[in-house]
Amino acid sequence: MTAHDVQTAATERQIGAAPEPAHGVEIVVPLNRLKASPRNARKVKHKAAAIEALAASIRAKGVLQAPVVEIERGREGAATGNYLVTIGEGRRQALRMLVKRKAIKRTHPVKVVVDTLNDAHEISLDENITREAMHPADQFEAFRKLAEDKDYGPEEIGARFGVSAHVVRQRLRLGAAAPELMEAYREGTLTLDLLIAFCVSEDQDRQRQVLEQMGPYTSVFAIRRAMTEAKVRADDRRVDFVGLEAYEAEGGAVLRDLFTEDGGGWLEDPALLDRLVAEKLTVLAEEARQREGWKWAEACAEFADVADFGRVYPAAIERSEADAAEMAALSAEYDRLISEADAVEVLPSETDARLEAIDKALQAYGPDYDYTPEAKSRAGVMVMLGHDGLARFERGLVRAEDAATAPPPPWDTDEGADGELPEYAEAGDARADGEGTEPDEGLAPLSERLLIDLTAHKTMGLRDAVQADVAAALATVVHAMALQVIYPGYGDFTPLQLRLSAGELERLAPGVGDSPAGRRVTDRLEAWGARLPERAEDLWEVLASMRRGDLLDLLACCAGVGLHAVRDPHDRRPGAWAQAEALATAVGLDMTGTWCATAASYFSRVPKARVLAAVTEAVGAEEAGRIAGFRAIWPTPPSGFWRGGAGCLRFFEPPKPCRRNRRRKAMARMDPRFRSRRPVVWPLNRSAV
């Protein structure tokens, strides 16, 4: 229809005298005289977000397209002076929203087009089904053009179109994609999900490189990983340690992820981040050296670096009888107050103050174990970054050049003062050289053969005696194992032919030593190192008088260190592997407290069948069946993870191939006003299923 000269609708007094407007005439009608048409084909109410967007657009630019109306008539067919909106009900509701917000008056003039010939229901249906939505690619580029030509910011654009500034930033980022990506998206060879994955970074050169490398079934996760492989995630432990503010203060750039709920991102300068981490660790190491009196202090990158050093352990602090009695009295009083406090809901202020005073008094005495000044004079401390993003201090590390000189072994104690071999050894050497065996003055040395014979009988006597003495047998085994675990290099200081091989797991799986289980193993070793004597020669005397329960605890500690169940294809030991499984069952091993499955550690490295098997084991077959129909299964990057039990790993399915209605679905994702057909499963800033 064509518009004629704009007329003003007749007032209530003029209704009877003024002629009715003709078909196709544009007239101006007060807003309070426009009503919803009962013949409108759209029965589902408009979404609140769509009305909000229309209201923002009308407030900024006015009503761009005049609604189409029909004349309302009474029972006798006479015009009532009101008009029924056949096309443009959403615009009418948006205007009424502006009235409620007092942006316009309820009599605000609205330009409309009168239709008196066409069927109202038919033209309403025609309006909703014959229009074609704008392609999202055109929308993205149009938003970018507004920002560039009009110099509008995201907040201004959002206010003019009724969307949030965050959605505007998303569209601007997509509009800045490489032309090759936009062309592929328009042609349908690239889906919106893949385009979003490319646009996590604004680097168009990198986008082109990844586009050339991707295959026909490349996943969203793989594209995101390729686009950010040279960057560091904002939730990395190094970022937690240094702080994002400190990184940005040094001029570091941050690439924000606009397409995930958590709003994470990537740090674009890993070298700067590593330098800040190293500097902070170095400062902490130097502070620890000056505060605690170590010979040296260093910062290191990984826990594996610590394995190259020897160790010294803290020793028990010797206290006077008066101090020991005072500490015992304070501890007893503390325990008594705590037990009394369990019976009341609210702790009295006097009791709370006394507990705090006792705690301070006990702390004033210092720790029960500490490193000796001699140990600190030749040992140092290394500071590294732990798996939780906190600094980890490894104290008592000894360099090779600072290691204490090993004492002479027991078999050399009968050497002469000048270091000469014992007489029987010299005699044996002489006999081996064919010299005479006539004795010199004094006792004649024993022959080698006789010496072997006598010590063999002594060994058998020891075996018999140790078998009959359970306590001595336990102490002997623990002594042999502790020498090898806690006193490296002193494994020969025992007659028991028991050898432990503590394999270095850190080189096989970097970070395993810093895992929860690795920390617990290290903590137990350090605790025993503090309880045992510093010199290996004094170990037997301590173990011989140790309670059986403590001996068994130390035995378990040493035996655990000697376990090796790594399935190395170059070192096949099927019998040992089977026994390791039996041992895991016997001890009730629960890996959920030691290791968690993430996309990087497991799910991205195994096929779909393995993922389904893991989900079935963790949460049951029903949950696995929910995702079994997916053509491929991607763990939610980057925060999704599964940790046994019910877990919280979330999976989502890759997008399906393009279909005929792809454009409308994509447009519905981006703009609420186009969600007229069906609910959209994934909005642009969707969360994984």
C-alpha cells in the first residue's frame, strides 16, 4: 500500500461529523486510542527482551515503521474513535512501556497506516511469515560500522538497540573476524559456533592460519585451543600467584573471552608472566634465607629440580625441665578449656581470651623441631610454585659440594692410624701374590678362607636368632629400608640383603610430586626425617628402642616409597602390574583424592568410548546414555572437570551441519526480537549443557 498525506485522527467530538480515513492513508493517532487487535495471527505473547529492545530503539530513533491499523466499530457498525493494531503490536507495547517509564505521555502521537480493504487476520499472518531476517554476518559488520563511523561505544550501541553492552562487544568481536571467515560463514561452510571459536582472538592472521589447517570435522574446542596455544589462561596457577593486576601494571595484555559465562581470558605475554613469577619467588626465597639463616636460597620452576639435592632434617629442640613442665601445663589447660567449651553453644569471652593467651604463650616457645645451626650453615631453601598457585618452600636442601663428609664405613674401622689396610687384608694380599705365610711377631692374621667360614657360621646364627626375635627382625627390616629412603648413600650400612629402588616419578609425569598424594608422601618423609637422628650410624640405636607401633609406621612409610607400578612399555612386568592392582584393592585406593580427570589430563586424549566408560563408572549408565547419542563429546573448556562420584564435568555436543533454516536460528541467537519460531537452545553467551 502507498502512503498519502498524513492526517490527524478525529477527536471524540469530531467522530460523528468527520469522514472516516480512506484505505492507505497515514494518520496520527494518540497512543491511548490504539488497541490490540483480536484478529492478530500471533497468539504467543512477545518476549520481554524483545519489547525492551523495541522500546530502546523507539526512544533513540522513533518508530521507524508505522503500524497498520483498522477502524474499531461498535455493535451498530459505527466507528468508536479507536483503532485496532493489525501489524505492529510489538511497537504498541514498546510505546506503552515508555509511558510506564514516563518517557512519553499516554497521548503520545503515533503515525499509523489505515487498512480498510484487506483481511486483518491475513495481513497479520503475511507480515510474520514473508519477511526474511538479516543474516547474522551482516548484523555483526553493521554493528562494527556503527562503532567505527559513529564512534559509538558498546554502552551507547546497547542503549540504542536494547541489548546489553556485553552482547554488543560479542557482535563487534565477531564483526572483526577475518574476511575469509565471514565469507565462509555466509556460504554456510562455517557454523556460528566455529566462528565464535575463531573469534576468541582478534588476530586475523592467526585466524587464517587455523582456518587453513582445520579439517572438515575440527571441533570447537580444537579451534579455541589452536587460537590460544601461545597464550596463558587467566585461571592458570601462575596468574593466581602473581595477580592479574600486577601483570597488567607491567603492561601485559589480556585477551578477554567474551563468549563464556565466567568471562575468563588469556594472558598474551607468557614471558612477562614467567618473569614476574620468577621475581616474586626469588624475593620470597631471599626473605626466607635472611629470616631463617640458610646458607643459600633459590627459586625453581618445578618440583623435579629438588630431586637433585640431598637433604638434612630438623632435629628435636632440647628444652629445660622448667620449660617442658610449663608447656605441658599450658597444653593441659588448653585441652581442659576446649573440652569444657564443647558443652556450651557460645564460648564465654573469658575462656576465649584465655585460650588465645595460652596459644600465644605456646607459640613463644617456638617449634618442637628445628634445623640445627650446623645444618643451616651448609643447606639451603628452594621456593617453587605449587599446584594450588601458592609458594612452596623446600627447606634443608644440600648441594653436592656442601654435603658432609661420609664417615668411614664399619668395615674400615680397623685400619691403622695412617690409613693402612688391616693385617689380615695385607696377609691375604701377600698370599695371593705367592709370598710365604710365616707369621710375624704377635698373633697371625686369619686366612681368607677361614674368615669366610667363620662369618658364614655367624650369619647362620644371626638368621636363627633374628627369626626367633620378632622385635629384632622388625627393627632390622626397618633399619635397612630407612637407610635407603632417608639416608641416601648409606644403604650398605646393614647386613640385611634388602634393596629398595625409589623410582623418580617426576620425570615420567611432571607435576606428580606436587599432587595431593605426592605432598602427603613428602610430608610423611619429612616428619620421619625430623624424628630420626642426623647420622646414619646412630639410626640402629634409635630403632632398637622404638615402640613397635612406630616401627610399623616407619616400615609403611619406607615400603610406600619403594612401590613402582608404572606401566612402561619398555619395562614390561605383568606380574608386578597385576600385584599392584591387587594391592590397590586391598588398601581401598581412592584416586579421587589424588587425581582429577580434566580435558587436558584425560578426556581430550581418549576416544569417545573411553569417555562414556568413565561417565558410566562415575555417575551411572543413565547419565552416559544422555550423551551417548552425541556424534562427538567435548568436555566443557576450560573449567569442566570430573572428579569421581557425582562429579561436575559437563559435556556438550558439536554443532550439526548447516540446514535450510540455519540463518533464522543464528539470528535468533543474536537478537531476541527474532525468536518467533522456537526457543533457542544455545544463546551466544551460552553455558555448556
